[in-house]
Amino acid sequence: MTEIDRADVGLTPEQQALRQAVREFARSEIAPYVDECERAGRYPIELIQKIGQLGYLGAIVPPEYEGAGLDYVSYGIVCEEIARADWVCASAISVQNSLVCSSLVRFGSEEQKHRYLLPLARGEWLSSACLTEPSGGSDLASIETTARRDGEAYVLNGEKVYISHANHASLYFVLASVDRSLRARGICAFLVERDTPGLTTRSMAMHTLRRGDTAQVIFEDVRVPRANLLAGEGEGFKVVGAALDVGRFSVASRAVGQAQACVDAALDYARQRRQFGQELGRFQMVQAMLADMVTSVEAARLLCRRVGQLKDAGVARASQEASMAKLFATDVCMKVAEDAVQIHGGYGLEADNPVGRYFQEAKVLQIGEGSNQLQRALIAEYALGYRGQRR
Ligand SMILES: Cc1cc2nc3c(=O)[nH]c(=O)nc-3n(C[C@H](O)[C@H](O)[C@H](O)COP(=O)(O)OP(=O)(O)OC[C@H]3O[C@@H](n4cnc5c(N)ncnc54)[C@H](O)[C@@H]3O)c2cc1C
């Protein structure tokens, strides 16, 4: 059996064919351009447009809304294979599908679906999810962005930070509070169009992901029609909770893809680099690192597959399993990236070597969509019975 056959055991023929097609697309159409974009600090918009043309920006949107209608195992495969080539392209797929489209599919009115889901699924629009604020991202119940009722509209005021794809988005999924004293019960989820007066974006300078379009999104008396409220008033936490289940699954799948890229690079280098008259791969201490890398990536992949299978079996919320996959896979990605740099020695930190970049990008996966400290707390609370799985 080849390596690909082993990874595909348990997948349907369609899922196997999808993996091959996405892997080939990512290898030939995305990977060659990533370093160039990073060096220039240029957002890879043309690559993301190609992904849109293939239907992956609407991967989990049902066909009646012009999406690809993929099952969740397949969606995980798309996230994994694209992330093996590029963090930013995989993030665009993940934010759009997991946070924005899944919320529209689950909670959107027919009017909202026709107005927003169709252009998102066709890949004509990009979207951003605006949760994190300067005062914090972990404690979402205390967000400070407010939504004041004014006739048939809400008026939004506040600021969001570290928002991915924000300068290129046509639509923003935004959390705001109608009454901060109610904490979680005061939070609403809104769909806000880019051209709405009072909405501005401002790029943020980052140490990593210079190609990534990370920005502030500022709301100054932004009037949002009542029709753009997702679910009911005060139901934003329910909406974002369901979205984050899917989000954590896609982040975990992306972490597996990126970790696999680290393993690939480390294996190649260990075979080719010679010290003390032999290949690095002949040294037991290097072999120990490689063995742990290969094993942990495989285990992470299986944990992700399990979340996809649960969702495909009709489990509406798989919160605990999604948290476990996110925690494990992103920690694996970080460790594997660290070891890949170690195996490359000084060359691992040279500007033209992607493993140094993977190392920094892995850290973002441990922080975003609920930091790994929060995932540990959630998993323990589910295990202890302090927190029940929502339906
Ligand atoms: C490149 C990048 C892209 C991002 N994209 C987006 C995006 O598109 N949309 C968006 O909304 N956000 C985005 N984020 C923000 C990200 O989701 C937040 O950074 C994250 O949720 C953590 O919030 P924080 O940075 O405010 O840290 P804080 O919440 O201040 O946490 C700081 C530290 O304290 C720990 N901590 C906090 N609370 C607890 C607790 N109860 N128990 C134990 N430890 C705790 C955290 O784990 C963390 O280590 C992005 C961030 C980055 C870096």
C-alpha cells in the first residue's frame, strides 16, 4: 500500500478522489506562490478566488444554495490538504464555511440565505467573523460592542481586533450586545455588509502571517437592518457556539495538514543532509523525533476524522469531540513544527525555508477559535459533567 492508500482507509471512493484532487490542486496551484506572497506581505486573493471557483468557499453549503454540499469528513479533507500548502487559503475556507455559512445554514431566514449564502457559496463574496475585541477574545460574554435598537434597525458601536480577511470581506458576522448586564444572554449575531456607513477596517502589523490580512474592524454608529439579525435577540451565543464546533473541527483539520507539511519537510531533509559521514536520518535521536512526529500527526488525523464522522452521522453538536480534536491537533502541529525546525538546524530559521514560517503559524492555531487553555477547561467540564453537550 502507498502512503496515500493508508491515509484513505475508511474513506469512500468519492472522499479518496476528493483528497487526491485537492492535494494536487494545492501542490500545483497554491504552494509555489506562498513564500512570494509572505515576503511581499501580499494577500493571496487570486489563489482564494481559484478556491472559490472550485466551490470550496461553500464546501458545506447545501446544493440548493449553490454550495458544494460536502459531508463533514470531506470538508475536513479539504481543510487539511489546503493547509498543507497554505495557512491563509485554508483559513479563508474555514472562516467562511465554519463560522459564517454554517450559521446561515442553521439559523438564517430564507431571505438571509438568498441574500448572503448564495454569493458566499459561489465564492463571489469573502467573509470575516468578528468576535475578538481589544478587551479580550476568550471571555466572549463580556464583549463591549453594543447594538442599540432604533426602530427597524440596530445601531452598532465598538471595535474588533485580529480579524482575518477583514480588508477583503464583503460580509461580516458580528457579535454585539443589546444589554451588557445580561452577559451571554444579551449577545446577538449580526450580518453586516461591507459598504454599510460607519464600518471601517484598519490593517494590523503582525510578526507572522504578513500575507494574511489581519485587521481591526471598527463600528461607528453602523445601522444594521433588523432583518440582518441571525436567530433571535440575545441568541448570539447559541449561534456562535454551534459555529465554533464546526470552526474547531476545521482548525484541527488545518493543523493536521500543516503538521504533515512539517513532517514532509523534516523527512526530506533528514534523508538528504549528512553529518559525521551519514544522513541525519541514521541518528537515533533524529529518528526518535521523526517517529513521534509521524505518530502524533496520524493520531491527530484520526481524532479529526472522528468529529467529521459524528457530524455526518447526524450529531448536531459535537462540542467535546471538536474541542479535543482542536486541542490535540494544534498542540501536535506546534510540537511537530518545533521539531522540524530542530532537524533543519540553522537552515530551519533561514528566511527562504518554510519550516520557520510553519513554526510561527502553528502558534496562531493554538490561540485562535478558543485558546488551548479554554479547550482544556471545556473538555474537563464535559468530562466532569459540569457542562452538557448542547443539541
Ligand atoms: C492571526 C490571528 C487571526 C485571528 N483571526 C480572528 C478572527 O478572524 N476573528 C476573531 O474574532 N478573532 C480572531 N483572532 C483572535 C483570537 O481568536 C484571539 O486572539 C483568541 O481568542 C484569544 O483571545 P485574546 O488574544 O484576547 O487573549 P486572552 O483572552 O486575553 O487570553 C490571553 C491568555 O490567557 C489565557 N486565558 C484566558 N482565559 C483563560 C481561562 N479562563 N483559563 C485559562 N487560561 C485563560 C488564554 O488561553 C491566553 O493564553 C485571531 C488571532 C490571530 C493571532
